[in-house]
Amino acid sequence: MRMNTELQFWRSMAGYAVARAHAQRARAKQGRTELGASALEWAIISAILVAAALAIGLVVRRVIDKRTGEIENG
């Protein structure tokens, strides 16, 4: 079940990135190119990065716990 949750997480991140790229492309075609990001965009980007860091941390912790158990059990 954890792998399914992680897969959903990465799919949603990829979906967001694709949607964001399409939106920027549409704005560029209309001649509306903003150089700066709004506070909301920065908050969303920060939240995604924090979530990614947590997901990576969980994966690393699982690997370490698994290896520790293997060493303890011989």
C-alpha cells in the first residue's frame, strides 16, 4: 500500500508540473509573460519540495531500517 501511495504522490507531482508548463505556454502565446512568481506560486512550490523531501526521507528510512534488521538477524 505504501508503494501505491508513493506512486500516486509522484504522479500528482508530474501532473502538476505538466499543467503548470501548459499554463505558462498558453500565457506566453497570448503575450502575457510574467517574470516573477506570486506568493501563492512560491507557497505551492515550497509545499511540493517539502513533500518530496519527506517522501525521500521515508524511503531512505525504510531502507536503513530494513538493512539494520538484516544485520541484526545475521
